[in-house]
Amino acid sequence: MARFVTFRLASFALSLGAVLVVASALIAQSKDNKPSDEPGTTRLRVEVTGGEKSAPVDMASVYVRFVAKRALAKDEKVEMNVKTNREGVAVVPAVPHGKIVLQVVANGWKPFGENYELAQNEEVVKIHLQRPPKWY
């Protein structure tokens, strides 16, 4: 009887350990893009101006889309949305190196969108918005 109980406890501990290892691997893989100083990521600074006077555009939505590479599962398409401050600056903390799509949308301004290739640890993208054409 004592051998049976010992065997059951040992098998339970082993299966619990295996479940914890698999769960921790899945959690680490599906972790959101948090600010970090990992190699292979870029801290992106977007400076948005507009008009003839190149005035800063505040409260503009900056959308960043990219594909996050994952080792154990299918690659994940990620979209981040940040707003510009009063100086027209938006900071995106951790974007992996490679191709991204950057879009800027602001009230009273023509939308902007373009593809970029990120390769360095910190990059600054300057965007100048135009007024939309007049409709009569």
C-alpha cells in the first residue's frame, strides 16, 4: 500500500512539473510587446507636423502594424495605437526590426500611411500632414 501511494505521488508531481513547464513556455511566447531593451527591437519616435507653418499636430492617432515572429506558433500580426502629445511626438517603445506599416490619422488633416524598414535601436520618423482638399 505504501509503494502505491508513493508511486501515485511521484507520478502526480512529475505530471504537474510537465504542465508547469509547458504553461510557462506558452506564456513567454504569447507575451505582449512590452517596453524592453531586447536586441532586435527599435524604440520608434514619430514626429507629426502639419500645414504650411509645420505646426505640431497633437492628439493624432499613430498606428503601427508589424508581424511578430514566434518560435512555436504561427507568426502574429500586431497593431499598436498611440497618440501624439502637444509637441506632436508619439513614442512606440518596442517594435521588432524589419518591415512596419505606419499610419497617422488626425481630425482636419489628410490621412498618411507608408511602409518603413527598421534596422536600428532608436529611429525617428518625421511626418508632415497636408490639409484635405476643399469640397464645394
